[in-house]
Amino acid sequence: MAEIIQRDGTWAFDGNALRMTPGRNKNVSPLRTMLGELTVPLGALAGVSFEQGRKTGRLRLRLRDGADPLLQATAGKLAEPNDPYQLTVESDRYGVAEYMVDEIRNALLLDQVPSGPVDSYLLPGPSVPLSASAGDGTASFDGEHVRLEWNWKTEDAKSAAGTRTLALTDITAVEWHPAIGLENGSLRFTVRGAETKAPPKYDPNSVELWGFKKDPLMALVAAAVQARLPHPTASPAPTGKEPVKELPQEADHDALLRRLRELGDLHKEGVLTSEEFTLAKQAVLKRL
């Protein structure tokens, strides 16, 4: 077990998953506080790094493309304070941070986790029901419907139609964009049969964002919806003409036996130390 406890949060890695708990420091962003504890399976990780600074350093996780609905919905545009996959590290804990990096990298190597994209979400996304208010409206999601309510700052042309209720089955895409410079941000839902290129200010299926503190909370609504939409790389739905084939249990058993042989070869070749080989072998044997 590798664990690092900081004011920014706590990361704990047990070899199979990384548990990330936001800190209670007043400087922790509302998005990370509302998102709560995350458990990232080893198979979702593409890499990890640690950057040292004069006073503080930073741990950074890199997830495999398509593993997390939050990153999918925000296109990686969350700023550092709101990015749950970064942790600020005090200088007196640099050694612990480096140990954490070594443990995660060794686990990725031993389990031969690929760094390429995945074809299904490996994280569940924010829990529902969920609601956030920012910009010109409030967005709520209960798992089946998105509700958009407008405030006094909403453009008349958009608010005239009143509160919007969008069925999840009618939503084909969702995107969150932060406000950058003079360009406003948005939470935009693409609805089947109602596609538009209108700016978010006038689009009744969008919330316009102006760059205030609560804007990132809208990203959580986007992620919760994204997690329940088909994965971007998903295959077309089955026609029902062909039965779904289940892999026999023997296939998993044979794969684990092959993994044991591979570990033995790596030990003989000197790639793994005796201690590393023993730990890896024990992990595989537990799965048999």
C-alpha cells in the first residue's frame, strides 16, 4: 500500500486501484468536493508523473482515452484547481510522492496495462440526482431527464420557451467548455432532431457560462450524462439475429496460467527481482 496525505487530498494505491479523496482545505475547488472520492482502477491508467517545485510539487495522473466520462465531456479542459487527477505535494513529502509513482508504474508494468484508448468507460461518472447553477441557468439530471431552468440573466429569446426537459434518450452528445478570455463558456446538449449552430446565449439546449467560480460544477452534470450515453467508440447495437457468446471460464484460467509463465520468464531474465516476482505471482494466484 502506498499512501500520501496532503491538504489538497489523499491518494492511496493498493496495487489494483488508486483511491483519491479530496482534502478539506478551503482552497479545494467546489468541483472536487462535490465529486467526492474517486476510485480509479489500474486498467484505466496510462501513466503517472511527479513534478518537483521549490515549495510544492505536483502528482499528475494520465488516464487512457475514453476511460473517464468527466474527461470525455470536458475534453481535458478542466483547469488545475478543478482537475481531480492532480495533487499538490508539499516539499517534505517529495519522497513519498516518488514512491507512489514507482508503485503505480511497477503495477502497470507487471500487469502489462496498455496505454491506448478503451472502448468503454472504466469510471462510473458522478452520482445522480445532480444539480448545478451557473451562468444563465440551472441544470439538473436525475439519470433519465435533464432539466434546464433559466434565471433573470437569460436572454429573452431563450427564456421565453420556459423550462426545458430533455429525455436522455433524445440526447446524442453533451459538451462542457470553460470561458476563456472574452469568449464565454457553455454546457451544451445536442438533441436529436434539434441540432443548431446558434451561440449558447440563444440555444435553448445550452447554458451559457461567464467564467465564474461555479462554472466547473456544470462539468459534473455533463459527465453524469456522458456516462449514460453510448461510448464514443461503441459498436452499433446488436440486431438480435446473432446470440451473444459468453467466454468460457477456462479462458480466464488459461490467461492467468500464461501470465504466471511470463512472470517466470521475466524473473529468469533478470527483469524482475525475486521480491517483485513473488509479489506479482501472489497477485495472479489470488485470481485463480
